[in-house]
Amino acid sequence: MFRDVINDAHSLTVMSAVFSAEALPSAVSPTQPSSATVTSSTKTSPMQKRRILVVDDEKNIRLTVQHSLLAANYEVDSASDGAEGLEKFRSGHYDLILMDLRMPQMNGIEMLREIREHDKHTAAIVITAYLTIDTLLEAFSLGVSDYIRKPFSPNDVREMVRRVMSREKLDTHDANGAAAPNLELARKALADQDLPKALEFAEASVKHDTNNPDAHAFLGILEHLSGDTQSAEQEFQEALLLDPQHQLSRDYLFWRQSHGKG
């Protein structure tokens, strides 16, 4: 198991998210209560408003994420642990969940496992400071295709949410969908829990851009989930050759070695 070395939990220092996002303008400073539903003052039609649930036991993180997304014109609700998050999810409709992994009463994986019993389609993003490969792989197996490491900036959150939301229109079973980036199609297929299709698009992504470490790492994740750990290690090794600082690849290979499977 590993832990990310984190700075002050209340810092908004930019840190790379997996498969890094482009910067956007800074968000407003948080001032709203942590567990209330908050809506943007920007006028928009109901068709444009998307609902997001933020589940994290750190009040500062909840506020930061809420106001980051308010600036992008989303409707945001929050919960302080997995049990509260599950209760809110069951009583309302959300287009996306951003969730911490380590929380009291019910952690993020337990919450998501309960949600997937009845809902296979709502997108989910993991936000966490204490990342282990075991929990990450389980999150991926439950349809999570993206995560953000703490600490992060408001820009990281908005860009990640934008990318995940934009995948909704992709049809992984439509031949015309090949016009979209293969890596995004692979993520969409994984979110739909269609592992064979995700592998197909991820392999095409690596073939199209052999110098992209993120593509190799994502293919490695999918190969591990499919049971081909030898091929998974090869993809992570390739990603590390392309980018010696690629954190996910370093974590995965160290995890394999520490478990006597390297």
C-alpha cells in the first residue's frame, strides 16, 4: 500500500490529476455551508443545469469543490460521509458524484458499491489524498474512470468534471464514434462497465499515439482488470519509460513488487 505525500490539506496548490487537466480561471472563495444544496446565481435554462453530489469528510474540500463547480454553472449538493452521501443519492437525481475514499461510517468504495446495486450509469470521480492501488482498482471496477489527488486546484476540478460530462454524448457502440479520441471512448466504455469495449478503444489509443504515457497506463489498468497482469505491467513499464515521473505507473509497479508479483 502507498500514500501520496501531501501538503497542507487546506492548500489549493495545483497538483497533477491522473491524465492531467488544462487550467481554467480561478474559482470564487468558499463561503457557503458545507452540507446545503447550493446553486449558481448565473441564470440558465433548466436543460443546462447539471446536478453534482460532492461527498467528502473534510469541510474545506467540500466548500472548495462546491464553489469551483458553481463557477462553472453546476448545481451542487454535498455530504460529509458515505452514509449521508448514499442517503442523498437515493432521495435525489445526480448526473455526477465526486467522492473521497477515506471517510467515517461508510467509505467511498462502500458507498459506490451500494449505488451500483441500483444505478449502473451515474458517473463518478474519486478525490483522495490517500490513494492505494487496491482501492483504485476496485473503484475502476465499479465504473470510475478518473480521479484527482489532493491537494488540487479549482481548475483541476472543473476541467475533470467538464471532460467526464462531455463523454455522455459518446456512443461506444456506434461506428461513427471512432471520430472521438480513442482514450475518451475507452474511459466512457469503462464508466459503462463494458470492459471488452474499453480494452478495444484503449488498444487503439496506444496504437495511434505510442508516446502517450497516459494511454499506456490506462490500458494497463484495463488489462489488470481483465486478469492479464503480465501485459498490464508491460504497459506501465512503457508509460514509465516515456515519463519517469508518471505517478500511477510508479505506484502500480511498486505495488506489484511489494506483493511479490513483480
